Amino acid sequence: GIVPRVKAVDATEPTNGPVLIKGWVRTIRKQKTVAFVEVNDGSNLAGIQCVLTFDSIDDLSKAELDKVTTGCSVVVEGPLMESQGGKQALEVVATKIRVVGDCPGDSYPLAKKRHTLEYLRTIAHLRPRTNTIAAVARVRSHLAGAIHAFFQQSGFVYVQTPLITASDCEGAGELFRVTTLEMDKVSSLPLKKSEDGKSTTDEIDSSQDFFGKPAYLTVSGQLGGETYASALGDIYTFGPTFRAENSQTTRHLAEFHMVEPEMAFADLEAAMENAEHMLKYVVKHVLDTCNEDLTFFGKFYEKNLLARLEKLVSQPFARVSYRQAIDYLQEEIAKDPSKWQFPEVEFGTDLATEHERWLAETKFESAVFVYNYPRSIKAFYMRDNDEDGGETVNAMDLLVPGVGELIGGSQREERLETLLEKMKEVDLDPDEYWWYLDLRRFGSVPHSGYGLGFERLVTYVCGIENIREAIAFPRYPGHAEF
Ligand code: 4AD
Ligand code: MG
């Protein structure tokens, strides 16, 4: 009959008959009469040990064993049995081994056991074969699944908003331009000289743009999300976003993923409640499903990881107004300003990561919502706080230990006149946003939403230092290798 394949993660019970294990060899140890081959098939960290006693394998297997090296791909056949050795519960008592693809040890970059994460970034195509990056990939996948499950169970409609857009949602000017190769050729031609000898930009006038006007990679799906929330009630997006932020930090990527729920008939309070429920749900899910991987991260990356995640799930998130947060920071900084990279903090300061982390890690010792930010440092679409003399907007950021800002959200300005005024203040052309303004003209409703940085969530949950390990192929200034 057909020999069934078993993945290492499912190898929990001894079997009567033989099974197939398919994976990549991590180590091989040969003794006089027996060889031990550790195979990892990507389904878990531990992999599975295969024991090959020379007497009980076929002749071809004996020859194949000579080809087995770290990194080669193999199929091993034999029953799963309780292990004699102490390290693992079960092992494959092999009757057959076949090398599928060999792996020359002298050129295989992962032949050596330990590598720095910096080095692994230079071989991003092979690094998922390491424990760390494979574990990140599994946790990341479970987080994504849990995010969809949470919103689907809560009745939210999943909407895919476009990646190519004409608007700058955040108004921060961090846009990548989208162009065609044809256009690119035109714009790199020497510029035509006009009569007076000055160069003109005629050649790259926007009528030649593919879309008839300049187009960009989206920085956020929010504006499109608002249009669907204004029809379907509760929606969410979950997709790639792009920012040409020239920052070399452990928290920024040029290409990342955002989860953006948007809710009609909802205020800022509703957005904060939803964010807290969602985050607790997804973290609880990975605590339940990714125990082996999280324990690994707790051992090698952040000692306190499991306790920190348990705490997030079980305690109410703290809340503090921006004004109050500034007071706390000023008080703390006054004790020893030299300890701070940015000691100047006052109403209107855009908080730096060190400020955010102090609030989450030291002051509140877990997740904290900061709300009612000054309007001067926030995006045009956020709803003015009338109670606050117009100085603040209904915005919130969720700050968490280790990462700082994990979520940014707000209640949106639903009043046409107020929104028009706000757009004027920041020089946005109402004609370009006619469709966005239509939402305020035709059946406008109070509505709210937020954006969760998915790679920041992965960084937070895995307790790793750098967001560049949280995504398969990190894009940041100078890095888009393939
Ligand atoms: O705070 P941001 O800029 O908010 C928005 O874009 C809103 N339109 C979201 C909304 O209300 N629908 O970004 C949201 C989150 C941040 O809190 C952060 O976690 C993440 O996106 N983020 C980044 N993650 C990685 N690399 C970057 N360059 C990021 N910029 C923002
Ligand atoms: Mg933000």
C-alpha cells in the first residue's frame, strides 16, 4: 500500500506501520553500526530523529547515507517508535533513506551552526531554514489567521483596498511614485530646452502618466476603507502598505502590512475597545497554538516573553490622555535629562520611541492607550475634539513594551464643513478628495478605525529586537535585493 507521510509536528504517537518523513537534514551522526539523522520539515522546531541501523536498511540506503550532509533534502521511511535516547519522545526507526537533493557542505551558507541575524538577512532566501526565522514565520502565519478569525467572527467584511492610489492618506509625503518603464525612459531623457535656455518639464507632463495623473503606492488603506464602512458598517483591510520613510530603525520598513478595521456609527471609545479585544484574542490564540515556538523565543530572545504576553491577555489596557502623558514624561525627564536622547517634551511634541517605550515599559508596565493628541501633529481626517478648545483630535495610539507604537487610530471627521477647513489648513485640494468628501455629503455617520502594524505585532509577540526579522524579505533603505 501507500506509505503515509507524517509531518514532524504530528508525530505524537507510535505507529504500527512505516511512515514517510520528508525534510531537510539538520545534522548527521555516524557510528560503527548506526547513523542518526535529524530531519526538519518546517512543521516545528524539534524536527524528528531518524535512526538508521546498517543491518536493517536496504543496500541503496547504505550508499545514500554517504551523500547525506547538513542541508540536503531527504525522504526517510520507517515506523515511528518510542525513542531509546532521552532527547525526544519518538523517532523514526528507518528502513530506507533517499537523498532528494544533495547539499555540498563547502558552499552551503548554513553548514555552520550559528549565524548572526545580520548575516542571515544577506541570505534571506535560505534563512527560513533556521530555527529563528522558521519560528517567526509560523507565529506570523498564526497571527494572520487569528486576525481574520477575530474580524470574521465579529461580523466585519474583509475589503481589499488598492495598492496603487492617487492620494496620500497620512499627508506625510512618504510616497513611492508608481511609473512605467516607458515613462521612466521619457523622464530620464535630457530635458528639452525652451527658448530662453532653461529646461522645461514638458517631456514628463502628467498626461503621459499611465493613469493620467501621478500615482503612488498606498501608505494606508484607510480612506478606501472608510468608503466601504459607510456602506457595509464594519469592515477591515489587511494588506501591504508602503512608506518611503528614510529611517534606519528597528521598527520601520518601507513595505509592511497593516490591519485596518473601520466601523460606522462608532466613536473613538469603540475603536479602543475593538483594538483591545482584537489584540487579546490574537495573542491568546498564539499562546495556545505556538507554544513550542514562543518558548524558544523566551529562551533565546526575551526571558520574560511568556509572562509579558500572559499579562497582555489578562489585564485591562491602561489609558492616559496625551496631556497627562506629557506631564508624566516631563516629571520623569526632570529627574535626569541626560538619560534622554530627546529631553524636550511639551504639548505638541511628537513622541519619540524612547518616550513611548518609557510609558509602556516603566510607567504602565504593559499596553497603554494614549488619546487626544494635539491636532497639529496628527492627520487631517481626525475628528476635532470640541470639548478641548479645538486643540486636540480624537486620536489614539496603543503603545506596548519593546515596540512603542503598535496601533494608531482615530474617530474620523464626519462633518463636511469642519473637514473642509482642516484640509485647507494643510493645503489639501478638495477637488482631489471629492469622493472622500461625498461620504460627508451623503448620509455621513460618525465612524472610527485604526491601523495595526502587522510586522510590529510579530516583533512584539516573538520578543525579537528588529522588525527586519518579522517579514520574509525586509525592504528598507538600500535593501530590495530580489
Ligand atoms: O499610525 P499610522 O501611520 O496610521 C495610519 O496609517 C492610519 N491611516 C491607520 C488607520 O487609522 N486606519 O500607521 C499605523 C500603524 C502604526 O501604529 C505602526 O504600527 C505601523 O502602522 N507602521 C509601520 N510599521 C512598520 N514600518 C513602518 N514604516 C510603519 N509605519 C507605520
Ligand atoms: Mg502613527
